[in-house]
Amino acid sequence: MDLIWPDSVAPRPAERPPAACRFGALRHRDFTLFWMSVITSNTGYWMQLVAAFALSTWYPLSVALLVGVGAMNFAFGATASTLLQTIAPNAPRGRIMSLYTLCFLGLSPLGAGFIGPIADLTGAPAAILAGALVVALAALTLALTRPDVRALE
């Protein structure tokens, strides 16, 4: 098994780049679709883990779920960053990555500003569950209304 090309997205041998330029293979359409599926599954796993954390009342389970949430956060960030860098043109790549960083890291306080008052009104578990559901609905809406995101040609 080749670690660069998972079996499900491996191109025919004639299309496979030589070993010296393996990272050029990251631009291959099927490989990009593979990474989009990883992002989608990371978002789904993240939402499930956050929802389970919101409903958990046992401390050791809550800690384990938060470890999983952190792992999915890390996996999503790394995957999204890799995908953006491989599909972005060379000239504006730095600007694209700075916008990604702004959205990924800079908008977190904005979300906390919404979740805080909800937690005051309903309690922290309900607010966390509401946040997970908003992310799930946003991801589902994006997947259903933007076929270009799914195709990524």
C-alpha cells in the first residue's frame, strides 16, 4: 500500500507522478476530493463529540470526549490548511492563508460572545449542544447547496 496515494483514490500507474515529485500529486483532483471527505468526516466527528460532551455528566468521560474534540480540531485545521494550500494559486496563496487564519482563529471570540449569553439563559450544556447543532446545520447546508465545494475541480 502506498502511503501517499490511498487505495480508494490512487490514479492509474501512468498518471502517477515519479517518486521525486510526489508532492505534486497533492494537486490531483481525486486526492483533493479525498481530503474534502476527510474534512467532512472531521466536522461530523467533531459535532458528535461536542454533543456527547454537552450531554455527559461523568467527569472521566467528559475529559476523554474533550481530548477527542481537540484531536478533531487539530485534524480539521491541518486538513483544511493542506487543502487550501494545494488548491490555491501561487500568487495569492499568502493572502488566502491569512484570510483562513483570520476565519479559523480570529472569529472564535465572536462565537464565544454568542454562546455566553445562551449559557446564562439555558445552562452550559444546552449552549454547547446548540453550538454543535449550528455547526452541523452549517456544514449540511454548505454540502447541500454548494455542489462546487463537493466537486472541487
